[in-house]
Amino acid sequence: MKCRHCGNQDFIPFADLGNAPLSNAMLARADAPEIDYPLKVEVCDRCFLAQVTENPPAAEIFDSDYTYFSSYSRSWLDHAERFVVMAVERFGLCPGSQVVEVASNDGYLLQYFHARGIPVLGVEPTANTAEVATAKGIPTIVDFFGRRLAEERLRGKADLIVGNNVLAHVPDINDFAGGLKAALKRGGVISLEFPHLLRLVEQAQFDTIYHEHFSYLSLWTTDRILGAAGLKVFDVAELPTHGGSLRVFAAHAEDETEQRSAAVDELIAEEERAGLRDRAIYEGFQPRIDAIRDAFLAFLSEQHAAGARVAGYGAAAKGNTLLNYCGIKGSELIRFVADVSPHKQGRFLPGSRIPVVGPERIDEEKPDFIVIFPWNLFDEIADQLAHVRDWGARFVTAIPELRVR
């Protein structure tokens, strides 16, 4: 194995989650066949890019039956709309500008630029989500983004390139960065959001590890990757999304209008103080996630023995990582998982094969405990399910530690 960025062959062990199916590969039936792949992350000891060691084909992960649609989270839509308001004001975007979003999904973000009369273009490899975006009036190229696409169809056109939760999802991160360079107009700006490796380590967020996430990024490593492509990071903001994310702003390296803010070097210094460029922090991660697994399993076993009814909420990829690392199979410990997305209802979770149902099933069965798998959306989901308190139900999250509330 070679590092995806620098080609180094020396790695630091980080997290070994055994074998697991693709996290978003929902099953049409409980007995459907599926393929497991090793789910293991190691860290390059030169550029400190954390990366999965096994790489299923990207076309298999992001297929035509992709079940994640961004628009089913109200908090994520609000986040997108706030970004658009900020970007229009900060970068002076207008009807003469061109905004390109990479991994535009169902048009969840570009719709807000479109509503302001600003030309938009999405790039999205999953045809079914792109179809929804097109129906909203969002022109979308159904393809993977990289140098080839950028040079053939986008060269120098974009005043703003947005990439939310995509930098970690690309198998060839150097090709992706090169595509950003090629597509960006002179004087243009790139905005990338991705979960921060520092927060993943601090809060033991191992459930954010799945095959779809090829990389796990610090600011220091991101700065290095973009710099090698002829881009420069000039500003950064820390965000609460996904348990702690970064929004990185970049421009052409030769663009003198954008000067590097103090926030960039301050955050890089914080990462260094935390030990993100030392072996010890990575080598000590596995025992922490094993303890989380053991505590969650003990809780489920205890409730099962007591006759309590346990359900789940949110058929999220992170939940599948947790369930599969715990070795849970079938609906004995968790009866079902409710999800608001009709694209997931009526299916079964990969690996565990727990049935996915509509939220109304919670009111019908009145479980005693509801495990919220997308813990990053806890407040939103707890508000939606506030009425379950009427029959004494309690919410459960497993990460960074078991909490029953």
C-alpha cells in the first residue's frame, strides 16, 4: 500500500474495524447477498493522511441506487442556506458569477444560489440524486470530478467551487485537487468542508469510518495536498457539523488578493500540540473504540435480558459502522431502525440486516429506548421525537461514550 498523497509506504496503525459491507449499500431483502471488505485505517508517517487500506471501486460505492439524499435533514438544509448567504456577501457573487458544487447530491445547497439568480452547476456521480436536483432546475453533470472532467468541461469557469463532505470521499485525492485547480477561475475561491481528524480522535468518532470515506483529514495535511496542486489555503473556520468539521477556503497559489489568515496557522499549531503528527495518538486509538463497542453491547444485552424494547433512529452510515463492529445481526437486540427518508424505508441495513421503517412505527410499538445513530443530529431528532417522553422512552447514543437520556 502506498499513501494516496505522497506515495510513502510506511504507516502507523490507527483503527481496525474488521470486515464490513459498504455502509450505504442498503438491502432490498433480509436474505440478499452482500460483500464484506476489510475496514481498516492507517496513517501515513510522512504526510499524516489517514486512509482506509481497502478500496472498493468508487462506482460500486456511488451507484445508481445511492440512498443518501441530503435534503432529508432540516439542520443540514439550514446549514447550506446560511453558507449561501455568507458566500454571496463575502465573495460578491451575482448573476454574472458561476457557482460549481462538487458532490451536489440532490441540489440541497445549489437551490439557494439558484433562487438568488446566480448560475449554478452541479457535479454528482449518483444518477438518482442528480435526477432530483435536475427536477429542481439545478443543471447537473452525472460524473466523478477530477482533472479530466475539469479540463474538458469546466476549465477556468468557476468563481466559487463548493465541496461539502467530498474531499474525504475521493480515492485519488491528488487528481481531485488538480481538478479544483483546473476548474477555478482566476480570482476564484474554493470552499471545502470535511470532518476534522482532530475531533474524530478526541471524541473517538470511529463510526465515521467507512469505505466511502477514503481519507480522514487534518488542516496540516489538507494544506499540503492543496499546495501540491498549485492552490493555497487562505482561511479556515471550525464548524459543529458531523461532530466537528472544517470549512477551508482556498485560491490559486498565485492569487495575491487572498492572504493567509492567522486562523490557519493557529489551528495547525493546535493540531500539532494535540499530537496529530506523532505516532502515539494513533496507536492509542484502538483500545478506546473497543471500550465503546463493549459498553454498547453490554447495554443492549442488559435491556434484552430485562425485556425492554429497543429501537433505532436514523439509518445512517455511521450507525452501520457501529452495528457491524459490534457484530449485531438481525432484530433481536434492536427491533427496527426508523428513518424519515422514503429511499431507505422498506429496506434492511447492510450487515446487521435490521429492517428500516417509517417514523410512525415508533408510535405504534412505543419502544423503551431509542438509539439515535446519527448522534451529530441529536438535537434535531430529539425535538422531532419529543413526544416519546410521554410513555417514558429514553434516547441512547454510543459515541463518544454511552449516554442514556
